[in-house]
Amino acid sequence: SLSIQEQVPTVVTVKQPKVDVAEQYAATKRKPHINFVVVGHVDAGKSTLMGRLMYDMGAIDERTINKYKRDSDKMGKGSFAFAWVMDQSEEERERGVTMDIATSYFESPKVSFTILDAPGHKDFVPNMIAGASEADFAVLVVDSSPNAFEAGFLHSGQTKEHALLVRSLGVQRIIVAVNKLDNMAWAEYRFTEIKDQLQVFLNSIGFTGSQTSFIPCSGLYGDNIVNKSAEEELLSWYKGPTLLEELENLRLVQRDIKAPLRMSITDVFRGTNSSLVNIAARINSGNVQTGETTIVVPSMESTLVKTIMISNNLRDWAVAGDNVELILANIDMMHLRAGDVMCSLSAPIKRARIFTARVIIFQLRIPLIKGSNAIVYRGRTTEAFKITKLISVLDKSTGKILKSKPRHLASGQSAIIELEVIGKGCFPLETFKENKDLGRVVLRQDGNTVAAGVVEDVISVVTDL
Ligand code: GDP
């Protein structure tokens, strides 16, 4: 059998790319696009804060927000109006809890953003993971009201768990929105007290000082979200950026647009012309152009990219970071599934059968043992694996080995484990070093998330077509 590099898919005519996309991209100065996830304890004010951000950015019109205000007044939940912008389903409104991962788009003059609004409710952690595993960075919202920060930070609060999760999923930066400071009369001591405690914790899980920042704000009143606060008390001690300014500062996320194409397919649907297939996808690395022949992993079927669209505009090419819609020719719909990865024809992603991962172990009722099964998730890709080795337990902040070949893994531990696919399947995979998006995985057992982390090594791959 051939090695992965030697596989040559059967295509009649292979169209070669025509333009140097990297060169064109450099010349166009297109706005960078950034995905971020919003996490934090339930009721910290995530939805309100994001609704406010969208509203102040002009991404929601006045009439819509007025309707939300009227509707929420009727239900006697006046202050929820902004949150409603984000929590769109009826059921969520009734319950007042954000349930699914909601995505919203807005842009500033410098950067365009997609918010992945992650629910804070305990039952909904898996949705949060789906968001965090696609995020360039995280906004951690904490409630600064008396005792509320403490409730979210200590005991069974979700602040720590969420921060740990985004870290173990490879999110490199975190902005802490010290929210509801209006409830504290904008007192500096409260901001400092929260900042100091969180900084120590964030350092302990591996976020350095330069990977964290803290913004005193009020989502409800719109202070320091998009507009600088006019509160004199706050202005007397805080001269730093607003949340938006800080978000824009982080646009220096490095994406390799010259690397081999990696594009995660999120949706597959039949086009208007029945011989064509439409897909929605996100480009993780590299670039793609119309007229290019690419390959789909794991089916290893090649296909011709006929049309590229970004936000309903036709484009000749697209690059890493773009969310795109493509029209494909020369491929049957059965060879494409959500979760598949479309790649450069000459350098497809590995189809992993065995890999090692550095993971954080979640709250478990029973410790994780060698030989148990787990479903591995990355975005929409899933596959059943067996945990074949517990290699080591690591110090969470330094990464040093504390113990080799542990007999089991307990809640909160950081560890390296080996997994092998069950049956004939495979998983399109790269190491976290190779690809920050595609090298992150989540492990679940019986519907519970048991671990999440980054891929260290791909040990064995499928070698035949
Ligand atoms: P989530 O569960 O984190 O999404 O929190 P919500 O956005 O639903 O907000 C929870 C509650 O806190 C609601 O009653 C909000 O009106 C209130 N709230 C949110 N942000 C602020 C704020 O900045 N200041 C004050 N005083 N209340 C807020």
C-alpha cells in the first residue's frame, strides 16, 4: 500500500491553481476575521454584554431592540432585552438560559468578528466546547457584584472550569470582562481584587501575563464595551481600552495562508443544479481558488471548486480564517459529510488511526482507565476510539511529567494519552503544532465530556485508499 504522500486520487483532468493567492491577499489588505468564544458562570451577563456589543456596533437595528424591550417588559424581565438579542429561541426566552451555541457576526472598521456565544449553564458544557474549539480567543465574563464573583469562582462555579477548558482546547488569549461594575459603584478595589485572584489562577493554568487582559465594564449600561465609560469614578483610575479596542488589538492572530489547504466542512447541501454540490466551510489554513481541484478527506475523492462565496459575495479566492460557501463539481454528494476536511490535492491531511493527545480530565464520577472507549470530537467530526495508553500525568502549569504510566486519571489532571480508532474508521487529524484549529479534540463517554485537549502526535494513519 502507498504512504499518504504517495496516494494519487483518480481524476481525469487536474486543474492547477492560476493565481498566487498569498500575493493577492497581501495586496488587498482585506480585514482579518476573528472568531471568539464567550464563556463564564451562568448569569455573569454574557448574553447582555454580547447583545450590547452587537447593538453598539450597529449590527442590530433600533426597531429590533425596541421590540425585544417591549416583549421582555411584558414578561417582567426588562433588563433582559439585550440578552434576548443573543438568546433567540422561544424556549430559551421562557427559561432565561442560553442553550445552543449562537453565532453572530459584526465588524469594526479594522476587523470582522464572529461571536460564538457559549452557554454558561452546567448542562450545556458540550456546546461551549464546540465553540471553544473553533475560537481564536476567549472573552471570560465575570460578575463583580457582591459575592457573585466568588460564587462563580469558588466551589462549583464555572469560571475556573471554563477558563481551564478554553486553555486545554488551545485558545491562546483570554480577555476578562469584569462585568456589572455598575453594581459596585465602579470601585477600583473590587476590580483589583478580582483581577488579582483571576490572574493568579490564569497563570497557574498556563496563561502568561501577556495572554490575559482585564476590562472593567457594564454590559447592561454599555460602559467600556464599544463606548468609553463616562463614569467619573471609573475614569479616575482606569485609562485602558474598551472591550472592542482590546478585541481589535488581538487581530494579530497568525494564520498561515501559504500552508496546504485545510477546510473544515460544516454543511453539505444540494445546489440548484443537481450535478453540483454546495458546501459551507471554514478555512483553517492555506487558501483556495476557483478552478482548483482539491481533495476531500477521508473519502479521498477529488473535486473541482467552481464557485467561492463569502457572505454572499462571489470571490476568486479565499484564505485561512474565511467562512465560505463553495459550489463543487465532479463529486457525488455521498463523498462529502459535515466534519470532513477539504485539502490541497498534493498534501491531504493525515487520516489518523492512532494518536496521542495532551488533555485535561473533566469532573468524572469514575476515573478514566486504559482500555475504555471514548468518542473523539473535533467540531463536527466524530469517531469512536479506545484509550490504549495512559502515558503520563503532567503538571498543569509547567507541563513537566509528574508520573509515568498512571493506572488511572482523575478529575482535573493534565495527562498524555494514546487513542486508537475502533473498527475501520479514521479521523482527519493534525498535531496542534501543525494546525491550531485541527489539532484540538474533545473526548466524551456516555454523553458526558470526560477530557479535552490538543493532539501531540499522529502515530499511525490509514495508508490505502
Ligand atoms: P448570562 O447567563 O451570562 O448570559 O447572563 P445574562 O446576560 O442573561 O444576564 C444575567 C442577569 O444579569 C440579567 O438580569 C441581566 O440584566 C443582568 N446584567 C447583565 N449585565 C449586567 C450589568 O452590566 N450590570 C448589571 N447591573 N446587571 C447586568
